[in-house]
Amino acid sequence: MRIPLEKPSPDFDSLTKVLKGEMKPERVHFVELGLDHEVIRAIMEDSMNWEWTPSTEETTEAYQRQLIQFWYRMGYDFFPVSPDWLNLPEFRRREAQDTAGLSKGKRTWIEEGGGIIKNWDDFQKVGWERIGFRLQTLEYAEAHLPDGMKITIGCTLFEMIMEWFLGYEDLFVLSIEDPGLVEAVFEHWGQKIYDVYKDAIQHPKVGGIFHPDDLGHRTGTMLSPEFLRKNVFPWLKKYAALAHEQGKVFWYHCCGNVLDVMEDLIEDVRIDAFHSFQDLIIPVGEFMRRYGDRIATLGGVDMDKLARMPEPALRQYVRETLDECMPGRYALGSGNSIANYIPVHNYLVMLDEGLQYAG
């Protein structure tokens, strides 16, 4: 396999034109929302002969330099960043042993019942005015990005509120019993993200916003389309407008079955591309047949297949995906992200098929 590449040729501008339908692709472009750092480290140490530098306050620049090199050498046209949040409140977390092949040691996840806000007193205790952000990663990447690459910026709205500020169950209950409180949380956190995007999108090497927010489960949205239209989509529309005003893109990552609100995302929010697919919900090829003339399609290699298929079957599956999606408004990648339970070899096989594909 030729991955990692010795002489990559990143070209974010061409990727953007392909995804907008302004040009036919000259090659298969790659896209991922993110990769677990255990996967990045394994590839850099095993295939790039890179001595891994862990992230500490003293190694910030060296740590970021290796991440940029990884995305560059793996053939991506962009480098994704997130803001560094300042003065966030302490959230409730659970912890357990990570049993993935490339284990983190410990894995944390959210308390499903409730978050830190249960009433208006809790809302006031958050200290919204103290919450700020820095764009150190973005600024460092801007100064060291290889020619042809751009930066994408992303942070969550709905998920942050559902998982941390309010919690799953409390959000569902409060949306009925105290909708004013829920609306106030969306107003305050939505504005924080707007401020991040407004600052970031003006940087010359930022190519766009890659906004991640999971709204659904396997059979539908977690809250009603009416709730989303009132509390979530107006903010997403503002974020997309920020990008478009600067001549840049707004890509949207969303897990779950959100087909009931896809027209809202396309016609009202005005997303440029949609990411995150499960074959059990809608295979990426079928999605392209329905919507591919209006928006671009990102990724789509089903996570279960990427995790468990033997190499010959996986190669055939990826080729069939490319046959369905190329040469349309499409970029190859996983259906979600490269988690640390995905075999590194399978991830490399997916990219290798993209490099070999002749259409």
C-alpha cells in the first residue's frame, strides 16, 4: 500500500469545486471528521518512523506539528481543528476500562440521566460570561500548513447541551416542563459557538466549518423535528451563513436517522455537504441518488464493515461504494470517524482503494 504518501498533493480548492459540482474529480479525495489519536500514533510510529510526542503544556507545538504531518501524509486536503474552551464548568462523567485494540486505558462518557443544569438556579451558576475560547491550534496550523491544505473548524451545539449541560433525560423532560429554560441554554451556548466561528472563519487559511452535531438514533431524531426547527436549525443556519458570507463551505456531520429533516438541512440551513452514514439507516449510494444533485456526500464506509470485514471483502465493498458515488460530488471516508477499535490495516485498505480507483 502507498499510504502514508511520500509526496502528497493536497488541493482543498479542487476538493471544494468537486463537492460543489463545479468540476469533475481528477482523483478520489479523502475526508474524515476525526481520528482517535491512538490510531494516528500507531501509523506514525509504524509507517512514518515518527517518534510520537504526547500532548503536554510544554509540547504543544511539537504535538500539533505531528498531527498536521499526519493529515498531510495520509492524503487529506484539510486539517480539522477545534477551539480551546476557557472556564467551562465541571461536567459529570463516567469512566471505565477501554477494551479497544488500541486502548486509551480509560474511556469516559456522559451521565445519561442529567447534566449540571436542572433549574434556573443551576443555569445562573454556569457563569456564561466567563466562558471564552482560544484558537491557538488554528493559529499554529495556519503558520505551518503545507501548501494546498486548508483548515476546518468545528464544535458542537446540540450534543454539548444534550450530553453535558442538560443531560439526555433532563433535556427530554425539560423540553416539555420548562421549555423557556431549554431555550435559554440554547441561546447562550449557541452564541458562544457563533463567536468562535465568526472569529475563525475570517482567517485566510480556514476553508470552512465542519460542524458536528448528532441529532438522531437509528429510526429517527432524538427530539421532534419541531423542536429542532425552533432550537437548533436557526443556529446552524447562522453558522452556515457565516461561512458562505466569506465564500467558504459549511459541512455538517450528523449521526442517526435525520431523513425527516433533511429538507430543512438542505433548503433552510443550506449545508454544502452531509457526513455520517450507517448502511442500516441509508447506504451512502442511496443517499447520493436522493440528494446528490443538491449537496455533496462525505464518507459513507460503514463502521461495522470497516471494523470487521476481512481485507478482500472490504476492498470489494469500498470499490462498490466508489462505483456508486464517483465521479459525483463525493469524498471517500468512514461513515463516522476512525475510532481506536477500527483495525489500522482496514483503515489503510480503505484509503488504498481510493488511491487505486480509476472509475
